[in-house]
Amino acid sequence: MKFIMSIDCGTTSERCMIFDHQLNIKAVSQREFRQIYPKAGWVEQDPGDIWETLLFVCRDAMAKAGIGAEAIAAVGIANQRETTIVWNRYTGEPVMNAIVWQCRRTASEAEKLKSGGYSEKIKLKTGLVPDAYFSSTKLKWILESDEIIRKSAENGELLFGTVDSWVIWKLTGGKIHATDYTNASRTMLFNIQDFNWDDDLLRTFAIPKSMMPSVHSSSGYFGETEDVVFGKPIPIMGAAGDQQAALFGQCCFEPGQVKNTYGTGGFLLMNTGKRPVFSSGGLLTTISCGNGGEPGYALEGSVFIAGAAIQWLRDELGIIENAAQSEELAMSVEDTSGCYFVPAFTGLGAPYWDQSARGAILGLTRGVGRSHIVRAALEAIAFQTEDILEVMRKDSGINISRLAIDGGAAQNNFLASFQSDISDVEIIRPSCVETTALGAAFLAGIGCGFWKDLDEVMGYCKADRTFTPSMSISKRSRFLSGWHDAVKRVLCN
Ligand code: ADP
């Protein structure tokens, strides 16, 4: 068996990649599926669409690769996290659409948790902050939406799952109801210190324990695909939430290693090893994929506006034609000429936590032109990332040894190089930027012995480019204090 099948169940599309032993991509298939917006702020998906799209891309990738199930050693799954699905264990029918992580319908429920004094308890048990993102309030909402649903749940007829559980259940023909530690840690129902569903939290949200999936290590045997799915059974040997899969796919196997995905927003995860670190700066504590398949821990933080600032320059200001052009413009000037851009379009997250802050471009003089502003926007992505890295350093007491980068804006060499300088870290940009899919493949491939160990896997991972810091300490601190002064000007707190 020569291949690993990696499935990435994303928020807007399903993707299947088939990797060979040396991590060459043998085939890829991707397809978007329907997003449903029933009301302002509500986001749903049809679990049937998720499953059918997944089946299509997997079969399509196999056809493109010209291989059958007998050539595939194992399947690994990475998925959009927190999205909540409830279905009937006998008929397999979902009771309603999936409530997607972005959906804000339970925001007031999350607020009630905060005002009711639950924040500290939730933080210690789950590593999370009360927010509508996580599954618990969504699941409670589903159970409360209809008396019949509540009764069937209490009678043990209904199952809960995040997207990984749903697709594992479908792939195995309804035999296996399981999730992995990383996905469980995003439900706000799982105790990340004793690795069990938390009875106290289940009671708080009035959720019958019989609905909950069994929780497995991210790497190891989940079950086998049913014959009719791919012609022959294939073992499912890996599953993880997308961000944790990306951390693993970026080979951040050691404590202190961090990955940042520069997409629309920025998603940072730091491996903190066997130790849960509870943040004083508002970061989340979450379960990561440990080196030997066992659960480990990570700190997670996000930058609300990263690549979106570049989109704004393109679409609203119209001063660049495309995102890639930002690199050449930024490099065409020596500096920003004292200009700072604080892209607080939707408020500021860690470490400022100011929802009311709004964006600003500061330090304008007659000599500031579009290249300076474009450069300031790219620098702002790096400054915001550094702000989170600094919280991670303080919270964990771990020195950050390297930053592995991916996502659309990671292609920008100016940004990567400036990030390296401003954070004083080595930056590694891998040649295969499909890190989420890679992570799922590693988990499955190591789980089934396709690869001997992580050292072997690392041997196949090539860096596209590394960036080493060369900025003097005095220059770095001048830049950072300029940035912090600019941020102070937009804060409303
Ligand atoms: P997402 O998955 O969040 O949709 P992607 O990883 O596809 O995001 O990245 C898209 C984002 O990256 C966009 O916001 C875009 O402006 C930005 N981007 C893409 N290429 C570049 C580039 N060369 N320089 C700077 N930003 C870029």
C-alpha cells in the first residue's frame, strides 16, 4: 500500500489529498458546499451536503490518482472545529442543520455564562472562554429548540458530534461514534486536565451523556470505512481539528514551536508539550496532537485582521491591484516613513481585548505615499502576530525557537522577513503549504506504521525558504514602541 488519504473537511469546502511515502501529492480534489444563512449572524450547513461532498472529493481524488482502496494504507481527517451536529443513532438522520462555529445565535447564552460567574470554572476545566463559537451552547440550543428532540436525546436516541464524528460515523456505516482529543477540547464540555467529558459541564448545559462520542487519541485506529464507500475497507487512523492538524503538519513537535496561518485572520498555535498553560492574556488552552499519538497541549491565539488588511487596500482603497503586489510596493521604500496602520476593523483581540477599538492610519506626513501605507499594512500583520507571540512567551515561560508559517499571506517575502526581524525568530515556510492536510496524513500514516516515526516524516518535509532575523535590538524596540503608541491611540477601553 503506497498511499495515505487525507481529508480536510473545511468550513466552505471539502478536500481530499492523496500523498505518497515521500509526501508527494499524487492527487487532489476539492469542492465547495452550500452555506446557509437563515438570519443575520446565523450560519448553518446541511450535514448531508458535507457527507456527499466529502464522498465526491475522495472518490474523485482516487480516480485522478488512478488507484483503488487497496493502494491506500489509511485515512486521516482534519476538520473545521466546533461545528455542531445532532443525529438519530437508528436512522442516521440529522435532527436539523449543523450549527457552524461562526454562528452567533447563542451569543446571549455565552454572555449569561460570563455574567453568571462561570468564566473561571470554564477556563480551568476546558481552557476556553465562554463564547458562542464553542459547541456547548449550540448543542444546548438544538436540544431546547423542540420538545421532541429533547425527549429523544433523553431516551438515548440522539448522538452529538463535531464534523469529524459525523464523517467517521458516515464512513464507517454508522458503526463508530468517536472523536479525538483535539476536537473534544473545542466543545466546552471536555475536561482537558482529566481527559473526560465533564459531568458538571454536561449538567450545566443539560446535555445527556449518552449523546457524547468516545474520545480517541488523534493518531490510532478509529474504525474501518464501510465496503460500499471506497470498494474495500480502509482503516481510519487519524483525526484532528484543523488548527491542531496544521501545527502537527508544520512539524511543530517540540514545546516552544509555533505556527501561524496568515489567512484572512491569523491563527497562532504554540506547542506547550505535556503541560496545559492557562493564559493571563486571554489566549485559549487547547489539546494538541502529542508526539506519540497521546494528547499534548497548545496555546492558541488569533489576529482578527491579517490578510484582510491587504484585501481592504485592494477592494476599498483601490491602491493595489492584487495582494501579491503589496510585496513589491513594500520593498520599493526603505521604511513606512513613520506611518503606522492599526487594522482594528473589528476591535482588537489579545492582548488588548477592546471590542470598540476601530482602525486608524497614523503618522501621516506630506511624504507618505501608497507604498508606505502598503508597507505599514504588512508590518501591522507582523506587529499583531508579535503581540500574540509575546503573550505566549510570558504565559508559558518558553522561549520561542521557531515560527512555521502558512496561509495566503505567508507567500509575501517582505512580511515573512519583517516578522522574523520583529519577533527575533527563525521563520520556516514549508514547500508544501497544505499543512492541515499534511497533519492529518502524518497522524494516519504514523498511526498505521506507514511512516516509522516523526523523524522519518520530518526527513520528507522540505522548507521552501527560511528567514533569519537581522534587525538590531534597538531598531526592533523602536519599531515596537511606535506600534504600541499607535495602538494606544485607537483603544477605547
Ligand atoms: P483564508 O483561508 O482565510 O480564506 P488564505 O489562506 O486563502 O485565507 O489567504 C488569503 C488572504 O491572504 C487574503 O486576505 C489575501 O489578502 C492575503 N494574501 C494572499 N496573498 C498575499 C500576498 N502575496 N501578500 C499579502 N497578502 C496576501
